[in-house]
Amino acid sequence: MRTAGSVRPDRYVRAVPGPVRVEGPLRPWGARGSMGTVSTAIVLIESLTGNTWKAGEKIAANLQQAGWGVSSVCSIRKPDLHALEASDLVIVGSWTDGIFVTGQRPGGSGHLWAMPTIAGKRAAAFCTYALNPGKVPAKMSSILEARGATSLGGLALQRRRLDQHAEEYVARLLGNLAAA
């Protein structure tokens, strides 16, 4: 039985309330094997009410605290192409659309499919939700892979716990990067 603070080991996990438990040291991807250069990320966001935008800004701030450079936090509808090209990591965020507990999909998925190619880049997804995200992180990861990226997985962030879940997201993301 899963408790409120437990962390499931699979790749697509809905963030749960409670303490964040992350194994091993957190270090930026660029710190291991790239001559000490700081890696850069871009955060592309599709937001309806502003919750996903807030989550993206919190994720960017947590990445910067971990030693990463964040080249841009921008709308997926009008991405900063120069920053996208220069970034080592692409983080894509969207909101959960659907009927409360069934038929969930990434909000604005047409914009996700229309984003510029990210072939050869590492990418990760996140979504915000109110009640139940369903399989939205997995669906977003599939879109990222179809756009040419190497997907590092995804995570759902509950809109009332954005601070805690953004920290957990970055911790897991850096863990996935270190393991890759």
C-alpha cells in the first residue's frame, strides 16, 4: 500500500503530498564530463489559467538553484528559437484537459505537435492538474519523442502544491539525467 509520502519507482508518477524523498546527490548534467560547463535548459509552456506558467517559472528557478542556466521560459506558441537551439534540455509543460476523471489529454496538444523540431535534444514533460492527470505525462512524453527528442519522462504537478511538486520534479529530472 502506498503512503502519502512514498515515491513510486516508475517513470510517470503523479506527485503526491508529503515529504520528497530523493536518493543520491543532485548535480547538474553538465557537471559530469563536460569540462565543468553549465548546461542550459529552456522551458516551453502551454498554459490556460496561469497555473502551468507558475509551475514552469518555479521549475526554472529550481534548476537555476541546482546550477543550471535557463535560457528562456516562454510560450510554446511563440518559442524563443535561438534559446531552443542553444539549450541542452527542453522542458515542456501543459495543463490537463478532459472530463475530470476520464479522457485526460495534454491541453493545447495541437500546439505541442506544432512546436519546432527538437531532434537530438533531451526533453522532459510536466503537466498541471486539479483532480486527476490520468496518463497525460506519458502522452506528453510520446509527443516529445515523436518530435525527435530523447524523453526523460514526465510528472504531474497538483495545482495546489506547485512549490513542493516543482522541487520534486527538478530532483527527479536531475536524477534521470545523472542516470542517463
